[in-house]
Amino acid sequence: MDGANVLSAKWKKQKELMYIITYDLLFGQKGSFTGDAEKYLMLKKDALQSALSRILRRKGVKDVEDLVALDKVSELQKPRYVRVNTLKIDTEFAIRELRQQYAVQKDDIVPDLLILPPGADLHNHPLVMNGSIFLQGKASSMAAVALGPKPGWEVIDACSAPGNKTVHLAALMKGEGKILACELNKERVKRLKDNVKLAGATNVKVMHEDFLNLDPRHPSYSKVRAILLDPSCSGSGTAFERLDHLLPSHNAGGTDLVDIKRLRKLASFQKKVLEHALSFPAVERIVYSTCSIHQIENEDLVNSVLPIASSYGFQLATTFPQWPRRGLPTFDGAEHLLRTDLTIDKEGFFIALFVREGIHQPEDCSKNAENHAGSVTRKSSCRTRKPLNIFIAKMLKVSPHQQFTLWRKRAQAPAT
């Protein structure tokens, strides 16, 4: 369409519609074209055909099928990743079974993740059908591992459907403890429940609930120690699977006004749920992840919540330090963040890990206290320590967030 110079200023406002009509005009249905856009493009059909012929010659192919096949070559280079569900089988057994058909190797970053040849079709494999293995990308599998929940913990998966990360958490916790899996959409709740049942994740409680409606101060959540937050995002990191690289808008490398408005709306929601996660009083680890390549949903958003995170006692921590691709250097501390590359890794993903230290007793503290009941020093060393700002907030009977807001207003007030 660029080559035929058909998108005037008037029609650029409806470019998605123009793409669809042009496709039908050149390759699709040969029905009647009655709308203004159809009539306009009919007048440009010869120019479009000539432009297409020039592209075919330049690419050295004979027809459109061969042209599309050029893009499929790169698609087939992406390995097939499968995650072993250790709630049902062990990794070595899965390797032996899969090696009957495919070459298999272990991933060097994510435990229990296996790498199979590109194009390996496992959708009807018995191990997939019975929930012993899950078809899950490498980057997506890194999120639950980054959270690092321990067996026996209570964990919230804030935006859980379809449930791949939820059941991964259950496997990492060896089926012990409790996972509260929140999902607002009714249809997605059904799919989430099906995946939980398939995985045999008996420690997962599915909640048809908006995570933002959970009250962090309610006793039900007083023991939650970790939150996985993978909210709705632009999905731009999955463009490889969606074939976005075939769209002219992708090749142009630009983001139009509609995309920017959508990204800002998404970022506003993402910030709200992340700040909500930070407010749970007993939580010590939070992972915020997206399948987005956009800075506004990733580095910019994390940077915007750092003051509030700090007021709650959280700081950024480095996850997978051996991973070479880190956050964009837009602020001090961005090196703690993790990115995967859309070109190199065939998917764009982002992970931020927030950690709060010293709010839980070590597991053996109560035992040490009993064994050394007469030792003041030993008992003091096992006492739960809270960040100073949380202690002050409690004394003032305000939340750490309210305390931070008060301090900020005081700092901005004119001198008297």
C-alpha cells in the first residue's frame, strides 16, 4: 500500500479497515464492494497489483505464498518449550518419554523446563493431555521462579487466568501451603479451574474476584507472603506469535495516537494493581511481569511506584543475575530488572522483583527461643524486625502509604 501510495491523509485514519479491504481485493473474497473505502480502493487496484509485483521481484519469489513463507522460516526457529508439572511426574521421566519422539534438553535457567526442536507438535501428546507437562514459554516460566515461593507459604496470583503461572507456583511449592488465584472474568475463571484441576494443584483456591477488591488488612490475607502480578498488558511481546511483523504499522516502527492512549490506560491500571499489592502487610516478595516490550508498561511504571514501595519497606532485587538482558537504563536501579528480547528470545517479556526484608521470623526462631529461653540476646535476635517507617506508621495510627503522602505534602509545603 505504501508502494501504491493509496493511503491519503483521509484514509490513514481508517488504515486497519483499508488493510482488510485491500486483502480481500487482492487475495480474498470477490464479492461486491459497495462502501466508499471499497470503491476508492477499486480505483487503485491496478496500482496495488503493480506494487505487489515489484515486492515479489525484489524478494526473489514467484507468488504471495512464497513471500509469506519467508517469514515462516524465522518462526520455525523458535524452540518448543515445555514445563514439567512436578506435581504429577519428575523431570527425568518426562525426558525419557519425550525422547521417544524428539531430541530433548534441559533449560539452563528455569528448573524443570525442557527444550524441544522448533515445530514440535505436542498438543495431543498424552503428557500434555493429562497435565503432566504444560506448553509454556521460557520467559513466562521465569516469573514464578523469580517469585521464589516456599512450600507452606500463602501466595496470591493476582491476575491468574489461564493459570499456567498459577500451577507453576503450586509445583514450586510442592503442593503445600495455599495459593489464592484471582480472576475477574467469568469465562476465564472456568478455564483457570480446568487448568488447576488438570495440573492436580490441590493447594490452589480459585477466586472469582477482582484483586483490587481484596482488603489487605483483612485477617484472611494476614499470612500472605508473596504476590505474583501479571496484569493485562499490550501483549506486544507476543507479536512474534501474532505475526504483527507482517503489518505495515510494525514495519514502520511507529506507535500511533490510538496505541499511545491505550498504553497509558493500561499503565494506569497496572500501576494501581501494583500499588495495591505493595500494601499487603505481611508480603515480602512481589513479582510484577508483563509480556510487553513498551517502556511505559515496564521501566517507567516500576520507577513511578518506587517511592511508595520504599515507604512500605520494599526495594528492587535482581532476579536471574546470570541473565544478560536487563532493564532499559532509564533510572538508577534499572539493572535489577529483567527483559527478554523479541528478536533474540522470540518473545518480549519483563520482570521486576520487589523484596521486603525482616518482617517474618526465621522458621527456627520459635525453637531457638525455647532452647535459649534464658538468653536475652538469643531471644532478641529472633524477634521479628519491621522497617522503621512501618513502626512509625503504626505509632501514628496511619498506613505507611498515608505516612509517605503526609511526608511528601510536608516537603512540598512552603517554608514558614
